[in-house]
Amino acid sequence: MGMACFCVGVMPPLLFRLSVRFLLTLPLGLAMVLGRGKWDPARAQVLLRVPLPNGDLMQAQGLQLATNALRLAQFGQTEEALRRLQLAVAMVPTSSELLYVLGNVHLELGDYGQAIQALQKARALAPDDADILYSLGSAYLRQGSYFAAAETLERAVALQPDSPNARFQLGNAYLMLDQWDRARQEYEKTLELDPAYWPAMNNIGLVDYEQGDLEAAIERWERTIEMNDAVAEPYLALATALYVRGETERAEELGAKAMRLDPSYARLEVLRENLWRENLLRDVQILLRTRPVAEALQQAAIEQFNQQMGLGKE
């Protein structure tokens, strides 16, 4: 998922955060098993034999499935995790926590319709759960349902006004609705809450550029690079703005660096996923066709292919 839109690389992995939240709802024995950091199936089986307060065997089995699913998801086995979560939800269909986790796994896999369906059910069971609202709003945003995303994320922010993640996503929804001032306000609030939240700084640059304030956009992207100099997006955005301003040599240098960092940013669909809008998308295509940037992209693509094939190693 892209940097500017969903903060990949800024926050801990999504499924790790989900597991921490989910652990708070598990019976103490189950939480202790996962909290040890090392999976111990034998101890887990012993602890699971301890009766739950309500003595509900079906609930115990559902929680065990969900616990195992989260462990699988943390190690990248999301498809198998999804199957176990679906069975867990079938066993305990009234658990907003299980539906929340299921929806987020669907979201992680890009199954936005399934994610929304599960998260809507979770919301119906727990309408004032800010985490559920945040995930549902994020799913609407990824699906392209921007009005629904804004409405849901507004509710999440109302419940958790000090959440930089919710503020940032609400800003993204406003950005896609061309509500520039409201988007800027949410991004600035995000930075007040977390001054290191570089995607918010980056996205203020997106707003500035679409509003025609070239100098402000350049300043924002320069500050973004100061905050995080290891991601491609602000380099490419800054290069585009500098090229438009006439600083051709520096623009081509920065554009080439962006391609070396991540050649996928040469694809317009990736830029759209990162909320680049019409003006910036139009102008970046000119930069991408310049010789230094095109050559850097070609070389980066070759190196990436060789790495995937295991070539070029002694």
C-alpha cells in the first residue's frame, strides 16, 4: 500500500497491532500463551482446557482458531489465517473483535468488499468502537467510497481526537473529495499529535500542488525528505515540482534517485494509490520521460529482476 495513503512503513505492521488489541479481549490463559513471544502448542492446549467464565466450548474453540490465525498472519501466512478466522467467526458470530480482525485481514489482502462486510457487522455490534470505525473508514477509502470513508472516519476522530492515524486517514478522505482546506487541517493536526509523521507532511505537499502553490509544495517535500530520506515518493514529487520550476538538472537527479529507491513509482496506478491527483500526475509524466530518469528506471528494473532471480551474486 502506498506510503502517503496508508502509512506503510511508519506504523508497526497492521496484523501485529491487531493481535495486540485482540489479546486484550482473550481469556487470560490464551493471552499468556501469546504474550510469551514463543508459541508453545502444548502449553496452549493445557490452558485452553481451563473453562471460560461462561463455559461456552464453542466460544473457546473460536478463540483458539482466531489466536492461531493471528500467529499465522504475523508470519505472512495470511491465506491460511483467513480461513481459520472465517471459521472462528462462524463459531462466534456475535464477536465484534473477531469480525474486526477478519475485516482487517481482508483489508490486508486487498479484498475490500469482504473487509467492509465484516467491519460493518463489527460496527453494528460495537458502534462506538473507534478502532473498528478507523478500519472501516480505511476500507471505504481503499475501495473508492470517499463520502462513506469521510463519514466513518469523522466518527472515529470524534471518539479518538488524539489519534494521528485516524486524523491522517480522514485527511486522505477529504483529499480525494477535493476538500483541500479540510484535508490540510487534518494533516496539520496529525503533525501536531506526532511531529515525526512524515506522510502527513508529504500529503500537505500534494494539497499545495493541486492548489497551485508550487513553492509551498517544494518546501513541504523538502521537509518530508528531512524527516525520512529513504522513501521514493517525496523525491519524485519534489523532482516534478522542481522540473516545472525550471530546475531541470536537480529535478532529473532527484527523479533518478526516486527510481533507484523504488521503481514502482514510475507506474501511474501506484501514484494514484498514493493519492496523487490530476496536476501532479500530469506533470510527473514529463519528468519520467527525461533521459536520466528513464535510464535510472531501466537500471533499477534490471537490478530488481536480477535480485528476484538470484543473479549477480558470487
